Amino acid sequence: MNTKSSFQQWLEDNGAIDVRFFPSNPSESTATELLDSAYKAVKAYESGNCVPYEDPINDNNFFPAD
Amino acid sequence: MEKVIFEARAMRTKYLESCTGSRQPVAINTEKFAKVVEKETGYSVESIIINDMEHLRGMIVRFPEKKAIVFVSDHNNDCWRRFTFIKEISHLFIETTPECFNSDAYEQAKALVDQYQTQDDVSDESRKLLRAEVIGLVAAMEIMIPNELIPYIAHLSNVEKMLPYAIASRLRAPQKFLEFKMRQHDIAINTPPN
């Protein structure tokens, strides 16, 4: 089973209804490389090899013109 | 794209009402923005940073019963990470009906790379998939670099003579999209002295 079908299989196995990608460099990457990265991401997620997204930005920093 | 911009601005307004007393911050807190999106759309979103995601800045996967996972690559710098997160979250409130959804990963990936790598005419289906990505980018730009910030950006560039990199750092947004906005509004882009 190649990586392309592995990610597609993962989507189907998990009942996914929609997927969107944001490629790092679409002029250089292949479709298979995007899917390979996607598959690595979901496997990392499943194995807990990830951290929650956090944004420490203080949104009380108003610009002077306000 | 007018509808996309309208929706993005409306969601940003809800965020401002909820988090800043409707005042305009130099940089929004993207995590709080996502909470507002969850509240407004009914989605339950898990958002994670992934280390091993070389060819993607980010990705969103949606599941039934309004569940979604947003993946953001650790390879992004802080500005790109925030932009990527907002771009992915934006799909939740802009593409709201099943006919907008796509679960064919290969077609999605192929459409994204083919736009740069093939001279062939793209199919209607590819065009639709690409439009979905552009929608996310347009929405993220509108949310992170709104028109309300334009006078401030113009001041930083024209009066304080700041370079775009420094302005982007202050806004915590990617320089590429800041420069796009500056060109849209005819703001001079300073270049480093020789």
C-alpha cells in the first residue's frame, strides 16, 4: 500500500468528510509528498507525538490610531 | 470572493466584540479567535502542532457531527503558524455546506501542485478545489491584516520608515501577505539600504 492510499484509507477509516491542505511549497512538492506529510501528521497525532496549538499573543496591544 | 471577505470580517467583528471590547489589536490572538469560531459554528476543534509535516504548512480534516482537527506544522515560523491556523479554521465558517466538502485527498493535493507545475488546462473539479484554498487564504488575510490596520501600516512604512519584515513582525503576520495588502492600498514598501 503506498502512502497516497494510506492517507486516503485513514480518512475513510475515520469517517472524514472533508480535507484541506496548505502546502509549504506547491511549486516544488509532488502530490504524493503532500499526502505523505498528511499521513505522517495523522500518525503522529494518533501516537500522541504532537502538542496543542497555543498562541501567546496579547490581543490587548491596540494600535495608536484606535 | 466578496462573500468570503464579508464572512471573514463578520467573524473578526464577533471576535473583537467577544475579546477586545471591539477595539482593534495590532495582532489578534488566534487561539481566542478559534474559540469564537467554535462558538459561532458549533464545531468542536482540536488544534495541534506537528513536527514531521515537511511538505505542508497545515491541514484541516472534518468529521461528522461537527468535529474537526487542525494540524499546523512546527516548521512554520510564528507568523506563518498563526496565519496557517487562521486559514484552516476559516474553512469551518466559510465552507459550511456538504457540497463544499472534499474527501478525495489525492485530487486535492494534485490540484494544488498542478497549478504550478503543469501547463495543461485544469479541470472544473480542480478549479473548484483550488478555489477552496484561495478562499482560506483570502479569509486569513482579511482576519489578520484587516483594512482597519491600513492607516497604521502606512504610518509605520511612510513615517517610521520601517521595513516590511519589521512591520510583519509587529503584526505577527507573514511578510508575503503584508506586502500584498500594502500593494493593494498603494503603500510604499521600503527596501533595506545598500
